[in-house]
Amino acid sequence: MSDKRIMLLLKISIGIGLCLLLLGIYFHLHSDYMASLGVTGILISATCFAFGMVFSLPTKLYLTFLLMKREAEQRAKKSKKPQD
């Protein structure tokens, strides 16, 4: 899979995750209908929030791995340079 395609999938994942997070927050704080549902409404808003976190987590992990890889490459370059 090419880097452009991976980045597109990550951006889509971020977008879905943020939308679900905001939807969960809206349900929990501002929706009178969810309040009228009682425990079921809390479960629905918590589920939206949880899936939002799940969709945003792979993106964070991938970016962390990219940063670690870049740092390892920079260290390898420094160790290969001849010392004066």
C-alpha cells in the first residue's frame, strides 16, 4: 500500500473518530432525548465516544511508529558519519 493511500486512510480515520467523539459529547451534554432515555442514553453516548477513541487510536500509533523510525534513521546517519 502506498504512503499516499495510507495517509488518506489515516485522515479518514481521524475524521470519523472526531465526529464520533463530538457526537458522543453532544449526546451526553446537550441532548434532552438521551437524558430521557436514562441509562440507555448514557450507554449510547458512551458508545459513540468509545468508538471515536477507537478510530483515532490507530492514527496515533502509526504516527508514533513513523517518528520512532525517523529517529532511528537519524541516529544511524550520525553513527555512520566519520569522526574528525
